[in-house]
Amino acid sequence: MPTSYFTRKQALRLTTRGRWQEASVAWRRLLATPGARPSDYVRFVRAVARSEGEDAAVRAFEGAVRRFPIDANVQRQQGLHLLQRHRAAEACLAFARARALSPADDVIRSDLAHLSVGPAQERSVAVRAYLEAQEPLAPVEGRLDRLLTRGALRKAQRAAKAGDWAEAARLYRQVLRRRPGYAHGYLKLGHALKEAGDLKGAETAYWRAVALASAKAGPFLHLGHVLKLNGDAEAALTAYLAAWMIEPANAEVNAELLGHGHQGADLKRLANERLGGVFSLEALSSSGNQSERKGGDARPLPLATLLTELAVKADLARLLAVEAR
């Protein structure tokens, strides 16, 4: 049995007994191993909240998101945690990241709807969320993984060069199963799926590339292309603006923005209007339940009072079910 198995058992036993300080030490030790899972981080956060306080728990969740940047359930758990603490604007950004990673998940769509974020706004909010996100931790990737995928990568590149996009996509997926933190692989998968006509699949691949490399302009640029093809012109423009803010001299980005009629001072004004300053729910909500992130706090929304510990435990059960597949 791997070391992580025994460490997890010990951490679970301490958690069950309510020995929170010892449990947080055990979970932290487990999280330093390659065998750590997203659910381990969620349980670690709970132990930290009880042993070290809420501020430490928020920081621990930030670490979870950086460790598992393409896991939608971790993003949602962070959103629930923030919403319970009346930090609604930050919770909205977490839910938007989760929604982008898992577009078919109606539970996450409901989370955003409760915050008065509709389908027409989800992608634009997600772009903002990723632009503001902390840079992910370097993926835990062994030399063996790179060696075992080298052949598949070469075959994928040859298939793409030959215009066999379906085969290229299949091979890139094969690579990503062993190297889930390979941002450039998701970009290549997005290209292949887009050329094969699977625009929804391409969008999901580009969102993952953005999640893994949000400090680079390229993923936002290609996300903008597929959003435009998928008929969401506003979100596409927001993605291009994000790319421009990262790399203002990028010729392709500037050409796309010029095509939308924006350049010079107008471009700076629009980028600041959409992506600058402090994110606020006020501009998104018309229901009167408006909250702003200010010093990390926000006024509570009615939904926050409904998020009991039982509800959060139910979502952890959902996360565990996903890991067991």
C-alpha cells in the first residue's frame, strides 16, 4: 500500500474523533505526497478551520485551488466555503471557474443563478475569475509520465499535420490522462476538437488551458476564438481583453480587438471597465441582493443562510463519488 493510504486513514480517524489540531497535521502531511486527492484538501480545510481559524481555512482553500486548478468540484467547494462566510463576490468567481470547467453541471449553474448570474453572463465572469486567479502550482509530473507520452505526442502532431483531427484529439486525450497538468496539451486538444467541428469540446479544453496557464495570453486568445464561434460575442470580447491585458503588444490579439472596433484609448477604457478594479456583484444582479468584495468581506445573501454544514457535507460526498469513478 502507498504511504498516502495509511496517512489518509490516520487523518480520517483523527477527524472523526474531533482531534482537529492533530488531524490538520496529518492532512498536511498527506497533501505533501503525490497521492493526495481533491477531497483530502476539502477535509484538511475543515480541520484547519476548527484548529487554526477561518482566515487559515480560506488560505488553505486557495492552496487547494492552486493544487487542483482543473477540478470543478474543488472550485465549487471553495465557493460554498466563501459563501458561508458572506464573501459572495469571491464565491461567485469560484462558481464561475467551476462552471467553465464543468459546463454540463446543473448544480453549479444553480449556484450562479442564486447569485443572479445568468447563462449570458457566466463565461464573461469566468474570464474575469481566471484573470484574477492565483497562478497554479507546478503540476506533479514524473519523468516516466513524460517518457510514456512522448510517442503519443509525436503521433498526435503527425495526425494534426495530416488533417486527421479526430485522431489527433484522441491522442492528445491519451497524453492528458497521464499528464493532466499539461497546459499546452489542452491547447492542442482544443485546436484539434475545433478543427474536427466539436466546438463545445474545444471550449472545455481551452478553459482548462486557461485554468492551468492564466498568466499567459495564448489560452485567453484561443478561448476567445471558440467563444466567438459558439455565438457568445460578449464573452469572446472579454477573453480578448484579458489576453490584451496580459500581452498588450500581441499582434493577433490587437487585430481581433480592432475587428470588434476597439483600439487606443477606447481599448484601455473598455478593458478597465470590464476587467479592472474590484469585482462586484452589483453590476450583475438586478434582484437587489447586491454584494461587493471589500477587504475580503461582503454582505450576506439569503442563500448563505441556507448553506448548512449538512449541505456542504453532501457536496463532499459528491466529490468523493467523482473520485471513485
